[in-house]
Amino acid sequence: MFQDFEQVRQFVDEHGIRAVDLKYCDLWGRWHHLTIPTSQFVPDMMVRGIGFDGSSVGLKSIKSGDMVMVPDLTTGFQDPFWDVPTLSFICTTLNADTHEIFANDPRNLAQQAEAYLQSTGIATQSRWGPEFEFYVFDSVSYENEMHRAGYCFNSKSAEWSSAAGT
């Protein structure tokens, strides 16, 4: 939506935006976010980013969990689900000490895969999306004892179930 910070600032002023929501995705595809007042959304953030603890969401170990997120201005949109007028951005996650792109961020992985496809001539663009699945179980049991642990589940629609309904 935006090409530079000045366009963002103009949009904020024209639309009475009061908060900026910064989002990133964890290794399991869950969104995490940090919301800040627009007064804290400054041009320097496009270079330095804003710090967060990657270990608290399983991205890194506690020992080296410091990370930063940098808003990708092209992803900006006014979020209609907030009571307060809010501008939302998806962020690029970086290692705090080196400022290098975090290799295991799902968004970064998709961008690297697309760059590879382009550089090898396999494709000029790619489309990425989630695979929605669900399972229906007729029964589930588990045990967790000192000397054994296990689980068992059954579903009439499973491949191993016979017509007799095992």
C-alpha cells in the first residue's frame, strides 16, 4: 500500500490513525503482534526495527532470543477490526545482533523460495497459501505412566478403518 514512510505519515494524518500494529508469524503459522501509538512510529524504525524476544514464542533459544521486526510498508492496511483507527503492517524479522534476516521466519522462507525460482528461471512469480485441514475422531485415548506412554485414536473415515467400522 505504501512505498515510503512519508506516504504512511500522510495517511496517518489524513485518516486520524492513532495506533500502528506490527505483526510477524511464528514457526507454526501463528500471528504475533505489537501495537504502538503512532507517535512512536518513526522513520528510524524502518532501519533499526523494534526489538522483541524471539525465545518467548519459540523462534530462538533463551540464550540468543533477541530479535527485531522491521515493518514492510508495502503490506500496510487500515485494520477495520480495531475500535481505535489502526494501521497494520507485516514485519520482516531480523536477528538483533547482526541485523540479518531470520532464516526460519515462514514469510522470509517463502520470499527466499520465490527469489530462487526467479533466479533459476523456473518461474517469474509464485503463490503461497495455507493448507486447511481438520480431522474427526470417533475416539481418543492416551496414557502417560512412568514406564510407558502412548496414544490411540480411531476414526470411521480413516484409511485403516474397514466397512465393518473398526
